[in-house]
Amino acid sequence: MENEKKSFLDGIIVSTLQSIDKSRFSSKDKIIFFKELSYLLKGGVSVVDALNLLIESTDNFALRDIAKTILTYVKKGKPLSYALNRLSDYFDEGDYSIIKTGEVSGNLPKVLASLAAEYTYVDDIKNKYIWAMIYPIVLLAVAIIAVISLFMFVLPGIFSIADSFQWIQIPPLTLALRNFALFLQNNWISLSWWAAIVWFFAFIFFSTEKGKKSWFTFLINVPLIGKMTKYYYVVKFCRYLRLMLSSGMNYLQTFQLLRDILGIAAYQEMIERVLAGLQRWENIYDNLKLETDLLPPDVPAMIKVGEQTANLPTTLENVLTMYDGELNVSINRLSKLIEPVMLIAIWGVVLVIALAVFGLILQIMEGAGVG
């Protein structure tokens, strides 16, 4: 009986973990799916057999569940791209179009391998970029919380000592800090509400297209962070462009997909202008050469060379070789600079507080006739 209860509980735990895992089909799972499928197809295995092998070998419930769904379509004679297009929550329009091109050209294993490599790289630089952006925010938040805690809970007790010495004259710096500490103590509830309201409206605004564009424009104009942000999107733009052109898409198909995939309002507007130019039989360079806010001048110039030589994917490879390195340098530079800057700022705050406290102590000592 006890074994039955244990088995029942184990079953509940396993089924719960499986259901949680199934709902977590992430970009990493997508990379594994494309990579494994590519290896199997290169080995001469059919798509149906490859999906069956993937289902049997993986212990990733999310991946297994997606593979089973795809298999039901493939068994009905539908192509892999058709199945992925029916799973739009997990695979985007770019995945569908690129894989469809691979199926038509007979290069599906190569295209799947390229997609896996692309997602791996983009995931990596995305994590580096996000961490480089979050790191200073985390440090700043910790510093602000520490300073506010100091003003609300520590300094009022020290400054209250001055109230017991009616005859001393409080130094101006000490008086200013005491008033600020009392203000925080007495108004922290209303300040918290105002902060929440500002955050709420800021969140709504920056969720709109106008807000996203404003935020992006602000970011690319911030010293150091702006340069890193520009390089990040240049690399992302060029990698997707190279991948799609290498898979056999024409320029119109490529830029139509880029417009939807990148999801940055400023880039979408730039791509719209390129698409309009292509429909007028203009070159890509003619519409990119004026986009100096988004692209360094040498990027359109190198794209022009690629168009003239009818070898744009190779030219984009050269652009990526250059700006991959620039992006890593920018990220490392930001990481190295932010710590000393934050330390200097915190040291300045601590120095001001120390001067205020010591000024008060000296006044008390002088009034008491010490020294």
C-alpha cells in the first residue's frame, strides 16, 4: 500500500514536471532541434525517421512534444516548413521561409545547420548585450537602495543627537543631510506611490511603437552604451541578411522577413525604405547610405561592393568579422569602466555623509569644551 502511494506521488511529480517542461520550448530547445535534425538528415535519414529518432532519444519534454506535433504533419505528406508554419508560437516567419527555401533547393540539412549556428550566436551576443546593459543598472539600484537605507534608518539616529544639544550650531552640510533624511522618513509612502505611478506610465509608453523608437534613439546616443547598441544591431542585421541570402532568397523576400524579425521600429523604417527602393529597381546601397544613425558608413559601402560583385553574402561575412570584434570590445570596455565609475560615485556619497557626521561631532566636542 505504501509503495502504491509512493508510486502515485512520483507519477504526479513526474507529470507535473513534464507539463512545466513542455511549456518551456525556448530558443535553446530550437537550437537543439535544428542541430539534431541537421545531423540526422546529413547522415541520410529521412525527415520522418529523424523526427522519430529525436523523439526517442531526447529527455527534453518540450522538444519531444514539439517533435511529435511536427511528425503528425510530416506523416501526412506535408513538408517540414509547413509543420513549422503551423507552430507560430515557437517558430517565426523567418524559420518557415528559410527552411522552405532549403527544401526547394535540396539543401535542407545545410540550412538547418546554418539556422542552429545563427541562433546559437545571436543567443550568445544577446545575453552578452543584455548583461552589459543590466550590470550597471543592478549596481546603480544596489547603490541607491544602500544610500536610501542609510538616510532613512541610520542617519536620523545620528542626527537626533544634535537635538539634545540645543546650544550647538549645526553645520550647513549636516543640516541639509538631516532635512533630506527627515523628508525621506516622513514621505516614503507617497514617494513610493509616485515612483510606482511613474514606472507604470513609463512602461505603457515604452510598450508603444513611439516609445520603443524613443528609447532606441536615446540608447544609441548614450556615450559608450550607444556605440555598443549600434554595433549589436549591425551584427544582428548583417547576420540575418547573410543567412537569408545564403539560403537562396532574393532581396525582396529577405528584407520583407528582416522587417518582421528584427522588431526595432527604427530598423523597420529603414527596411521599409530599402523595400520601396528595391521596388523602384534601386540598389540596397542607395537606400542605406543615408542611414548614418543606425549603420556605420563603411557598412553600406561594403554592401555596395557586394552588390557590384554579385557576392553580397561574402561581403557581409567581412562586415561581421569586423563588427563582431568591435562589439566584443565595446562590451568589455563598458564592463571595465562601469565598476570604477560606480565606486567613485559611491565614494563621493560616503565622503559627503562622513563630512556631515564628523562636522556634527566636532561641533559637539567644541561645545562641550573637549580639546
